[in-house]
Amino acid sequence: MKTKPNALKIAGRKSRAGLQNGHPVVPLRERRLNFGDKWDYAPAPEESKNYLIAPRHELFINGKFVKPQSGKHFPSINPATEEKLTEIAHGDAADVDKAVKAARRAYEKVWGKMPGRERGKYLYRIARIIQEKMRELAVLESMDGGKPIKETRDVDLPLVAAHFFYHAGWADKLNYAFPGRTPRPLGVAGQIIPWNFPLLMAAWKIAPALCCGNTVVIKPSKTTSLTLLRLAQIFQEAELPDGVVNVITGVGETGTAIVQHPDVNKIAFTGSTDVGKQLAQMVVGTGKRITLELGGKAANIIFEDAPIDQAIEGIIAGIYFNMGHVCCAGSRLLVQEGIFPTVVRKLRDRIQTLRLGNPLDKNTDIGAINNKPQLEKIRELVQSGADEGAEVVQSRCPLPARGYWYPPTFLTGVTASHRVAQEEIFGPVLSVMTFRTPEEAVERANNTPYGLSAGVWTDKGSKIFKIVSQLRAGVVWANTYNKFDPTSPFGGYKESGFGREGGLQGLAAYSRLD
Amino acid sequence: MSTRLDVKKTYKLYIGGKFPRSESGRYLAAKSAAGVHLDNFAHASRKDFRDAVTAARAAVNGWSKATAYNRGQILYRAAEMLQNRAGELVNEIARSTGIRAAAARREVTLAIDRLVHFAGWTDKYQQIFGSVNPVATSHFDFTTPEPTGVVVVLAPDEPSLLALVSLVAPVILSGNTAIVVSSEKFPLPAATFAEILATSDLPGGVVNLLTGKRAELIPHIASHLDVNAIVDGVDDAELSAKLQAGTAINLKRYARRSLAPADWFTVKVENPYWILDTVEFKTAWHPIGV
């Protein structure tokens, strides 16, 4: 049975409209939200033509943009239009070697010896320049990755600047961070970041590494290299010493070359659990430190005593923010039975109001899926849900003709063994299950190999703290969702990875404490 | 040959984000170390001090509710402003104290770096000095530092800029507001620094600056009931005793920072424990249970 992507289906509900004065009357319980054309907004495109994208980008090694040894480049497209934006350098093992040598030289001669006070001032400079260029970076991020400008402008970029600000202040205060210890840098850090929050993940990696005195070789995802390369220009503007940060763009093998390079002291990876496990295997016996931030299948638990309307907003934000391309997305909704019909009805109505379209339009809620393989994976998993017996509910929103798009979707009647309950979909798709007791909710929530995040919705404070203490997840949001701050450590339990990023605890990943 | 006449600056107080003269109408003459008359400056009165406390109290709510991130950005902005106008401060310090320009530049450079240093503490000291407490009952129990409120800061005579910056920054970074009594011998660098604060997005009333005579103001500082704490950087045992005696009246917190002038130039002044002298620890409990 093939689900038509734009057909809205409600399982098992028949409308029983009567007549009053000749007009059909829909019983109160069955009324749907219908705003007619009152919610058609005029286009509100963010200005983008002033931001020029060079037709070709090179690698950033030792403070300069240099051609890749292979001379090869690959195209990078705008997933909302499928138009080519630029060409990105294909870095290989030889380029990685040059970069690591530059990072090692910078570490030994300049950065590793520099007093923390001065390192901090470089990071402050970078933070200030990012703040100045926030709009330009947000527009580029939206064009390169498909993310709505509302999110890049109001969430991603402010957090990017804040991460550099926060870590700038730690650089000369590390002696206070770990009682009884004098932290020292590790040396050269090799970092690999994903396509879902390109610049933010770069900030999460680079800022603490530099703050603790390390130098960096970093590789962005092949579909989202633009903003990190623009950040490299900001490093030049801030006069960051040559070699402190090096950017090697490329493909999967480029990342492997970084992980396997013998002169890298520390590996940091954010991405899929599968690749994370491969990298963990690669560093066995090498003495390299490693931290991994991997996938998730977070449970968002809504109790009967939750503030329902606020919870609905939180659930929506938890799974449809960034098109669900979020490792900590609330992708499993656990609803207490008594409020199940209400929650499903409200969710169904609410997804219909989400605007899908041009990521550069300021009204857009749902942008493009980042790349074609991901779109196909989403389709495949939703199909598996339908095949395994779940009901698929989707927004009727129109999809643009070009580009990669998937409408906000949820599945009801999901059981714990369904693929859509176990596998990370990484798209705007929510799997809805029910529970009766708090104990059952906790058991279901913990019943995956993952453990990155979770959400709890209830008005009762004591219940919040009890549930929080029982959830096997590294980040728990109570009566909120998807909140991030540079002061707040982030990371997972179990197969969602290990190590924390941000906050006091996040500094440990980039320091020697012995 | 026509010579050009300089336009001379009037040095005023800094209260509530504005630059008023003393309500008493009095002024003092600033002299260089060699006794040469430099400029006149406002001679703050008891009422000026009381007005400053009112302004500081009014500013506490807004400033303490600003995010730690925002307070850090503002302190960093003050560093940007001070860096940009470093030449002006170097000149003020050199002509007031008679020290060579290089030494004055060293003081100003350190003051800039000190602002940057303390800007970085705003969103970190809570993580180091606060705690979640493992109580033996089923409660979520946490302790967090909160600003004490209005703090009077007395700066020593020397170094007239660096000591003032080093005393004020750890006080206001946590959300307190301050009334600063400047160096008595060399007030002009402080008065100029107030202008730098005024253009750093610091809300009015967060820092208020009084120039004048310490001995005259101290009895009123000691006895004021709406002051929460005193940070005493004055290197004078008799004056300090008078200040401390007054704290008992409403249990003002009192911290003495008696340093030799050269000590202000050392890194031991970058001390996060100075932040703790003007915070209160709040502990809160909530049951854990279904």
C-alpha cells in the first residue's frame, strides 16, 4: 500500500455531521481547524543577493586557502532548488597530512605555549566578528543546507557566537575548572562534523579545543562545507595564527584519513552511530582520545497532567525543528492513554499549519531535506511503518516541484518493535505510542540502544524529578524541548555516544588532567 | 601669529547613567604629583552619595536579571572601549601621577585585560561555586550564588585606574550594582573611565562614580541602611576601621582588599573568590517522587 505523500488520513474516524437549518453541522468533537485563506502569508524572502558565493572553494591549511593535491573538486548544491552553489575541494590523505603537520607546528611553536589570556582574546575576536556577520552566515547556512532562515538566524547563529564567547572566557581560567588538577592541552585534535547544524557543530568542536590550547584539523560534511569555509575567512580576519585551525573538505575517506593519521592526539566525531562505531574501532590501540556524539531516538513523554497546548508546541518543536535532522529530536511520542485522542487531534491540526517551502522565506517552518539519500531513507522508513501496520498522518501542504522535500508526518498505532520505533529516521516524522503508568513510560523510553535525550511533560514538579532521574539519557528536557546553551553540557548515554560538549564538563574532552 | 585656546574639560560625577555636578556645588582642584594644577573636579557630598545609592538600587533588578552572557558581553565591550581610548587614559594617568608614559600604558593595558578576564567569569563562577547537593531525603536540592545587591567600592589612591577596574569588575559581573569612591589623590582617570562605562551599553546606575574626600563620605557609607556590602580597597587602617564599624548596623557584608600599589599589577588580583564576597548562596529544595 503506497501512501500518497499529500493525502491526509485519519485512522478509524468517521465524521457524523448532522443538519441544522439546512447547513451541515459538525459535532464539536470533530471540528477541524480551518482558517481558509486567512493564514496565507505574503512571501517574505530574506535578502540574499548581496552575499556572493565564490564559484570554487579550496582547502584551508596553515592560514591560507590552498588547492587540493588531487586538483579535484565536487559540486555542492542548494537542496531547496537543486541548483549548484559552488565547487568544494576534494581533500585526500595527502592534504590531511599537510594539515596535521601545520597543526602540529602551530601547537608546538605558537598555540600550545601561548598564555591562556591571549588565546582567549583570539576567541573573543572571532566571537565578535561572527556577531557582525551573523546575518550573512545565516543566509549561507540556509542556502547550503536547506534549513529555514528563521532557525539559522534565530537559533544556530546566536549559539555559534555564544559558544565562542563562553569558551573564550575559559582559556585563562582552566585551573579552576577541575579541582586539584592543572589541565594541559592534548595537542592536535581531528574533528569531523555533520550536515545538520554545520556551523554550530563547528563551533561546538573548535571553541573548546582552542580554549584548552589544542590545534585543529576539521572536516565538514560534503553537502555543507560553505559556512565552515567562511568561518576560516573569519579566522584570517581575527589574525588567528597560521595552522591553529585547518579545514579539509572532502568525502568519507577524507574523514577516515584524519582519524587514522598517527600524529592526531584526539578525535571528535558527530554523526551516525554506525560510523561512530567504525571510528571507535579505528582508534583502538592508538592511544588517541575520542569523543562521539551519535544518533538518538528520543522519547518525548506527555502525561495526563501536562499543560496540553504547551506540550503540543513542545512536541512539534521537538520533531519538526530543523526538519527532524536533529540527533536529539523527540522522535518517539509516548502519550498517556487518557489524553491520546486529544493529543492526536491537536497534532494533526497543528502540523497542517506548519509552512513548508523556500528556506530563505522568513515565514517558513519546514525547509528542505538536506540531501537525496536522506530523503530516500525517510520515505523508506515511513513506508515500512505503513507496511508494519501503523497509520500515517501527513500534512496536506504542497511540495515545491524542485528540491528535496518531505511533509510533516506522524504515525500512530506504532509498537515498540516497529522499525519506526527503533531506527533513527532523521526526518520530520514522529512515531506515536501510548502508555498507562509512569513506570511503563520510563521502560518504553529506555527501550532503545540509544540514550541521547528525552522530554517530560507534566505540571507536577516531583514527577519531573523522579522521571528525570530514571531516564537513561544524557539530556532531559522537562516542559520544554531542544534547548541548547554553551554553558550546558550535551552528550549521550549508551550508543548515542560518550563525552560531553559544552559547559564545565565539556572541557575535559580537550584536556589532560593527569 | 594667532595661538589657539584649548577647550578645558569639566569633570563631573557619574550617577544613574548621567554626569551631574555635585548637588553641593563644591569642587576640588586636581593637582599633579608635582603640585601643578590640572583641572577641577566635583566634590561629592553626602546627598550625592545617597542619590547614587538610590540610582544603584533602582538598577539592581534589571542588571541582575540580565543573562550572564549579556553581562559578559557588556564587560567585554567596556574593554573594547577602553582599548580604543587607551591613549586618553594613558595621558590622564601620566599627567596626574607624573609617571612615565610607558608605565601609564602598562597600567591601562592591564586594566583592559582585566576587564576581559572578568567578562569571562560571568557565566562560569556559578558552575564552580554552585552545587547540586546529595541530600539524604528524596529531594532535588541545589545551591546557587545570587548577587547581594548594592555594593560600595572604595578604590585606593594608586594605581588610580587599575585598582578601580579590578575592584569593580568582580562586583558587578554577578549582577550587583556599585557606587565607587575613586582615588582621592588622582581622581581624573576614574572620571574618564566612567565615560567609557557610559558608552559600553552598561545600563545607567549599575556603576556610579563619586570623586571627592573619603573621610567625609565614609561615615555616611558606613551608616547607610540600603547598602548591602562594602568592598574596601583603601590602604588606610583608620578609615577601614570606621567603615567596618558601620557594617554592624544592618549587617553589611565587608571585604577588605588592602594591597600595595605594585600588587594590583599582579595576576593574583584575577581572583574569582573576590566574586564570592558579594554574592549570597541560595539553596532550594523540591521533592522527587511520582
